[in-house]
Amino acid sequence: MRLLRLAVEIQRWDLAAHTIVLASARVLKNGDRPDGGKSQTKKRRPKG
């Protein structure tokens, strides 16, 4: 959450609060799992 860290560093508490609410809404939308909407992790391909 780079936006939250930036908001706290520059002391923009309104932006920090909105960021927390947005993150909470995304978690609830994805079935109570953080990053639940992401697909499977990508398989690593050998180089060469």
C-alpha cells in the first residue's frame, strides 16, 4: 500500500482514511481474502 505510506508521511489523514476504506472494501468484495481477485501465480519460465 504505497499510497497509504505516502499519505502518512505527508500527514494527509483524509487521504489515509480513504485509502484504508478503499482497501477494506476491496477485501470484502473479494470474499474476505486479500487479493482474492488475483488469478493463479504465474509460472516461471526457464530463460534461454
